Amino acid sequence: MQILTNKMLRIPLLSIAAGLILNLVDHFITLPMYREFLEDFIPIHLDLEPEVHLQMHNEFQARMALILFVVAIVLFLIIAIFCLRDMTKKEIAKSAAILVIYEIIRRALENIFISIGFFAGFRVVFNTIAFMPMRLYGAISSIGFIMSMNFDFFDLYISLSRWPHQVFNIGNLIWLAIPFIFVLFGKRNQYNYYNRYHNRYN
């Protein structure tokens, strides 16, 4: 595809494609599962303690997140192995940086709209359409939530992921760092390699 020959935009464009696939998986697999869960759960939840209610809900959310996580890992590896093999590590880092800068701007605008009370009218735009390029990395970063539910450290996970601030925190830093993992799959800069070889033997 000619559009993917633009190496600077390759990771953002591939991330959008991966986000669309994850949206389809969410729409046709995980959301129907959630609806079935609610149909079975609503008749009994009124008799449950609030803590038990929340625990059951979070456990089911973790199961759905696991499905999206597995699909996201497969998509991530496909992109890394098959779509970036002609790019150097430096080119991949630049392309990933464009995506991360985009997300920082999106998040900043989202918080501005929330602070002035306009977010409700743009919820679909920010949470679905504008978030599409980062959907892949959000699904991958959900491994923390999944593990916290399976190994019973959910409260610790919430505390650490939101430290030290609601917006600027460890959880968001890890999430924004995930696109740079693609750098590990890039080629070494051939020009620099030639220079080192040339200088060594001349």
C-alpha cells in the first residue's frame, strides 16, 4: 500500500487499523458477552453486598479485557514483524513519537473540554474516534488490570497506576511508552554501521 511507504506515518496508520479491528472484536464478541452477563446478573445483584457486586463486575471486565489483550498482542506482533522490517530503529522511534505526541494533545484537549463542561457533547469523538490510534496500546496495557484481578492486588494496582496524579501518572507513562517497543524490531542504521566498519579498517 502506497500510504504505508511514508515511514513517519506508518505506525500511526497501522495503529488506526489495529484500533478498528479491536473495535470490531469489542462490538461482535466482548459486548455481546457483557450483555449476557448483565441479563444473568441483574436479577441477583440487588441481593449482593456492594463489595461483592463490584468484585463480580470487575472479574467479568477482566475476562473481556483478556480477550482484547490477546488480540492486541497478535496485532502488535504482526505489525512489528511484518510491517516495520524495512525501517531502522531511528525511523520507528520517530514514527512512534508522532503517535505519542498526538495522544498527549488529544488528552490535553479532552481535559480542557472536561474543565469547561463541554466534554459530554464530544464524548464519542474523544473516547471512540480520536482514541482509535491508541486503542491497541490501551488493550495491551490492560494486562495490569487483568493480573490485579487474578492475583488479588486490585487496590494496589489502582493506587500505583494513578500515582502521583490523575492525569500525569505511572499508568499513563507506561501506556505511552508501549509504541516505542516497536524500536526493538527495527533494523540498525545501515549508514552508521558502514561508518563504524569503515573507520575500523581504514
